[in-house]
Amino acid sequence: TIESVEQRKTELVRRSRNRRAPKVLAANLDRAFMVVAAKHPQANPELVDRLLVLGESSGIRPALVINKIDLPGARDIAEPLEDLYQSIGYLVLCVSAVSGEGLDLLQEELCAGSSTLIGPSGVGKSSLLNAIDPELELRTGELSRKGGTGRHTTVSARIISLSCGGFVADTPGFGDVGFWGITLSEIDHCFPEFAEHMLRCRFRGCSHVSEPDCGVQAAVGEGVITATRFSSYLKARSEVADHSLSR
């Protein structure tokens, strides 16, 4: 029986890009593990950035999990991502639900409190949980033969109790990530590596788009902030601005 419902202190919310209505994925968690696959489907750096922004904006600490590193050529894809996001300060775990590599570290993190696995369909979220706790026997699926996209095997969010004592919100996979509840004044704070360079901006409230003497743009020019991350920021900012105007 349900004895009480706790007030939401943090919540992870996404919106499909072609829909206005938001969807709460999880709330009141200690950690959000953003799961992608090195291959099948191959990790998309822009999607990784969007997932991390989703976590940063929620107030839930995000971490990155790169699954399927056992596949041929997967390390060549995973290692640059690992180096980039570790340099920013994110916890990055390269794992394999098949070979078991890296699962001890992921299990340690999941057993330490309440968390969630968030990511596209087909990246192996349920397979990872089964590998960590075989008694769960969660349903898993294969990639669609058409386009190599993932099939939904988890159709609704559910709280799973691990035998080690942790709790995991297992959420359905998705194809895209739309933002909800993020303001233009908050979006740059969702890119942690911007923080120290924002102090060098000439103008308070600098958008880092076209203003002169922008510390963030200078850092991009110096190669301190990567061009791909800055591109993700500009796209996210544009989407937040468009959504604000349409509401």
C-alpha cells in the first residue's frame, strides 16, 4: 500500500521535439545515468549533450554510461567520448552487458542510492540491469532491422529494487530529446565547462552568441571548449528560445 507521496524536489522532464506536452521521466533521485551505445545504435555526440543538459537542468547529477564496448571497433568510438566528458568533469563508465566489463563500477554506483537509466531505445538499459542483477529478468529486445533503431521493450517507467539495496527507475527508451522548463538564462549553466569562462564575458547575461568580448566564444577559439559542445549549446539555446516564444 502507498502510505505517502513525497513532494518532488527534483524531476527529470523531457519533451518530444514535435510535441508540446512534457513528460516526467523520474523524480527525487540521487543520480541520472545517461546511457548510449558505442555501436548499434552508434552514440551521437549531439544526443549525448542533450541528455546531459536534461540531467543538468533537473538538478539530478548526470553521469554517462557507454554500453556495448565489446563490439568490434566500439572502443574507437567510445574513447574520444570518454576523454571529452571526463575532461569536463562527468563520471563516464564504459561497459558491456555481454562481457561484463565495467559492470562492477556501474553496480557500485547504482547500489549507492536511487538513480535512473535514461537513453534512446536499443542501447541496452534493461540488459545492463539484468547483467547486474540476473534475478530481475527484465524483457530485452533487438534493434529494428529497418534503420538500426532500437525497439521499445520497457513501455512505462517503473521503480526496480536491486538485490544490493539500490533503487533504479527504469524508463522507456526514446528517439529524441526535447527540453522543457529550461529558461534562456539557465541554458549556459547546463554546460559546466562554460562556468569559468563566463566570468570573462564583458556583459552580464551574455548569450555567448554575438556579443563582443565574450569569454565563452574566446575559449572556443582557443580550443579550450570544443566546437562540438559549443554547437550543441547554440542548438539547445535556439530550441529553448523557440519554445519560449511558442508557449
